[in-house]
Amino acid sequence: ALSVPDKQVESVCPFCGVGCQLTYNVKDNKIMYVEGRDGPANEKRLCVKGRYGFDYVHHPQRLTKPLIRREDAPKSGDFLMDPDNVMEIFREASWEEALEMAGGGLRKIRDEHGKKALAGFGSAKGSNEEAYLFQKLVRTGFGCNNVDHCTRLCHASSVVALLEGIGSGAVSNPVMDVAKAEVVILIGANPIVNHPVAASWIKNATKAGTKLIVMDPRRTDIARYAHRVLQFKPDMDVPLLNAMMNVIVTEGLVDKDFIASRTSGYEEIEKNVAEYTPEKMAPICGIDAETIRYVARLYATSKASMILWGMGISQHVHGTDNARCLIALSLMTGQIGKPGSGLHPLRGQNNVQGASDAGLIPMVYPDYQSVADAEIRSKFAKAWNVPEDSLDPNPGLTVVEIMHAIDRGEIRGMYVEGENPAMSDPDANHARHSLASLDLLVVQDIFLTETAYLADVILPASAFPEKDGTFTNTDRLVQMGRAAIDTPGEARQDLWIIQDIANKLGCGWDYKHVSEVFDEMRKTMPSIAGITWDRLEREHAVVYPCEKEGDPGDPVVFVDDFPTKTGRARFVPADIIPAAEQPDGEYPMVLITGRQLEHWHTGSMTRRASMLDALEPDPTAQIHPLDMAEMGIAPGDLVTIESRRGKVAMWARADEGTPRGAVFVAFAYYEAAINTLTNAALDPAAKIPEFKYCAVRVTPG
Ligand code: SF4
């Protein structure tokens, strides 16, 4: 019968960091339907994306042959993607020709212009093994550390603050721990949309008595489950959080024993928050003093309190400061290191945790080991069998910095695997022009993305259900992803394309199975040293840290000490730094960007998933109904949104949860690419751009 699958394959959802395990039901090399599996993070649940967002893999626009840009084809950052003119711009090529043009071309740039003339973006959608090989290729094949990925646009600031404060960038407790918490603060996150299954655990916890405090400038659906909702003014995180700390300090609610035995720098933070009284901060952050006092007391005095946060915290020029405040709150109250008590930055992509752990970032090798440390370089040189002095001791450039280095003529060639900076970078018109001006852009992807449209060589790669590999979710669970179907046409596995490019650059690799790459990772990454491939095959998921074979792994960490040099955590004070661009007479509104339930990031997969696209086919601007009335705009009207950097048109949608004076837009729509408007101003510590705040005007029509 048509409905009976001929094979069932156990794998992991390709979308968000919750990491739901699922079963692909396959017939004749086609995925028929998907079911939730009893994984540790999802217990059979799936959201609409996981359950219905799979048929993009069978979409007719899948890339099935290598493509090379025609010599006479125009190459410009001023473009609107047109899938119908692809063959006017590109011609089909053999793998041999495409790999020689890609790898050979990168080699030529390296040899003629120096190692730092190259850069690479890997992907948080790829496996741990792909991320590991990609960064190894950049460090040993290109010979520099110019390697980054979308963590730079996501939780880079959280990771900087966490590494500085508590010595580890990962979460202290799994999401499921909300069931053990008396109080949960959820700040700058919209989990019903972005982490739906995690949101279901939060909802369940509130039904069982956990008090949920939602803090966000936008009032989103999770507010219906909240004990208190603090809809503070956009950008005013630090005043609100410092005011809470002021209450905790002045009312003697700090955990003196914890501070004395496990932290340093408390005096500094006590002094810093003295000025931030709730009365002074109330008009600045828009939350009355009594509510600030109430939630501060509730958080500090509960037996177990947990803080979860998202991009609302991280994507600011003060993103690192925002996270520093959350860490300080947990440290001064001793709310960390116990079940139901800790810090959890909700990871976005399904493998952004693993890609970062695997070293797909410019300052550190796998497991956050500094490239600037001679001893560590020597260790990796041995592991990778390369001369010690061939490894660059200088941290590489980050995502936005790479675009500026292209403009200066310093970077001339790039290899982009599975990322779409032409849509996801801030000030995307600028990023598109930078990419278009490269001597050589190699893009490896499954569709002709907006970035691939600017490429010189396009390498057709594997979709998620077409490959084996491990993926690490937001809870630090390393999970096994398994191939369920074959790649279409001549498309190939990403891992082997990376190896072929590396060998064109003289790396001399000969990995034959993905497990060999994982085994090499274990040898260089103490946190996963105890996780064997066989165990992953058997158990499907193992949590790290897992340093020795047979270790069960630790879902809750920092129980006795912190992984810092002293074993102590460190308080770092923060003061108010305003957003880089403020509304004014010309651009009077604030633009907030983010995601929506049905679409994933730049939309390359979900907008080609038939059911998801049917649910949300068009770009919309969410505006408060009172603002709409003042502007003479009705729901469904066309509106133009304009910033100093770009202009897009879309349909207006009334949303009482959007604060007055602001407009919210998802960044999934190429025809209204909202990142052409966003500001590329960076957090100085983490180099994360300010996606959550820039000045725009909205006009009818
Ligand atoms: Fe996939 Fe995340 Fe939805 Fe789970 S919650 S099914 S991981 S998108």
C-alpha cells in the first residue's frame, strides 16, 4: 500500500536547538511522514516545523549538479533572486572542474595574496564532524583563523559573558529542569515560536506550580502562562536587571555563603548596582518599582530559580552586558549548580552548540581552547600532523569583520558552507556588495540561496536527512543524526566535499567514515572524550561533559566548582549603553527582527516546505493596532519600511504584543529581506550585531 513505509530511520530534527528526536518514514527514497521519538529533549513531541517541514528535501529547486558562473554573467550585490534565470547566470560543470575551480582557486589566492586573504563560513546546520573538518581546513589549509558561523549572529555575546563569568559557554541545566524550578525567568525569548517543544515543558511546569516571569519588550503568547509579565522598553535590559540586583543587595537577599566560597568580584557589583534603584530605573525601563521589587524577591528567595534567555538579550551592542547581568543575578543569589537552578541561553540552530564546541569560531580551537596559547597550538599541531609554526597564533576575523576586510581588499576568496549571509547579515545590502566583489566565492549548499546567487562556484550538497553525523542540542546532548534518503542527482555529502577542497589545498586527508572524524574530535576535546561512536549508535544521545568512557554525563553542572582557573565564578558589572541608532524625526520607529513559528531563519528550507509555506506565505510587519490607526494603515495593507540602509515592502499585521513605536519583522523572506535595513553596529566584546534595535519609518503603500 502507498501509505506503508519501506524503512524507518531514527534521527534528529534539523531546525531548532531543542533537538527533538524523530523517525523518518521513507518509501522509495522519499520521506512520507515524520514522527516524534522518545528522545530526552522531546519525549515524542514535535512542533509544526519538525512534523511537517521535511518536504523541502524533495523540492525541484534542489541543486543536483555543480554550477559555475558564466564568464559574461553580471555579478552584483544589487539583485533580486530570480530562480528562472539561473541557467543564464550559471552553467553546469563536472565535479572535477568545479572542485578544481573552487579548491584550486582558493589555493591560488592563498599562494599569491597570503593566508589571510581567505575566509570561511561553516554552518550550524551541519554536523559536528562537518564543523570540525571545516575549521581544520581553514586553520591548516587556508593557514589562518578567519572561520566563523551564525553563532556570531546568535549567542556570541552570551558565550563571551559565560566564558568570562563561569568558564563555560554552555547551559548549566537542561530545559526540562524548569519542572524542578519554583521560579523561572524567561527574558528576551519567544519559545512558543522559536523553541516550541521547550515551550511545552515551560507551560507544563507553570501548570504544576512553577512561577513564570516573562520579561520582553514584545508580549508574546507565552505571557498567557506567566505569573508576572514585564513588558519593558526595548533596549532597556541593563537598567531593569541592575534594578533587580539593587533590590536583592539592599534587602539582604544575597547568598553570602555562595558569594564567599564560590565567586570573586562581588564588591564591585554591589557598588555598581547601588545607583540603580527601582525608583530611578522605573521610568527608564518602563516597569514600576514595586513590580521590580516583587520579581527580584521572588527570584532570590525561591528554593530553585532558573533563567532562560534568547536573542532579545544577545543581539544588542550591549548583548555581553545583558548576559553579564543575568549571570550576576544567579551568582549573587546562589541560583546555579542545583537541579532547577541555573542559566540556560536557548540555542537557536539545531547544531549551533555543537558547531561552536567543534571550533567553528575564529578565536578558539575545538572545546574553546585559545588559538593564542602556544601550548594549545602545539597540542593541535601534533593532533593534526602539521608544523607548529604553520598554525596562526592570532584570532581570526568574525562574520561582519570579514565583510569589511573584503571591502579593504584584504580578503579575496571565501568558502561558504550552508550559510546565507546575503540574507542573514546585518545591513545585508552591504554584505551582498562585499560578497559580489570577491575574486572567488565558493558556496556549498542544497539550494541556490541568495548567497549562492553571488557565487563563482556552487557545490551541490546534502540535506539533513541525507547524512550521518552528530548534532549537539541546547542541553549539551550529543545526538546521532542518520541518513534516511540518498542525495539527489550528483549532489554529494558535505563532509566529503570539505575533504576534497582541503586536499586541493594540500591537506592530504583520507577520512573514510564519519566516525573517524568523530574519533579525532574526541582526542582533542576533553568535554566529549568519553563519548564513543558505538555508544551514540546504541543510546542515540549522550550529554557532555563526559570525559571518560562509561561516564553517564552531567546534565547539571557547576555543582561544586566552576571550570575557571580558580574554580570560582566572577561578577562583571555593567552600565547602560544605549543602542547604536536611536529613532528621530526622520526614522521615528524601532525595528525589531526575529523569527516566526512556521519559518526557519533565512527561509531557504521552510519556504520550500509546502505545508509551512502554505501557512505563512508572505512577509508581514507586526505593528501595534493603535500605531496602525494613527498611520492610517489597516491589517493586510501594503506598507513600506525604510531605514538609512534599505527599504522593503510587506503586508501589515495588527499585533497588540508589539510595543507602541516599534515594528517586528521576521527575516525569512527574500522578497522583503529585512536585514537590508538592520544596523551592523557590533557589541565590542562579542562582535554580535544589533539586530534587535534600529531606527526606521513605516509608511502606507
Ligand atoms: Fe524541531 Fe525545535 Fe520543533 Fe523540536 S521544537 S520539532 S527541534 S523545530
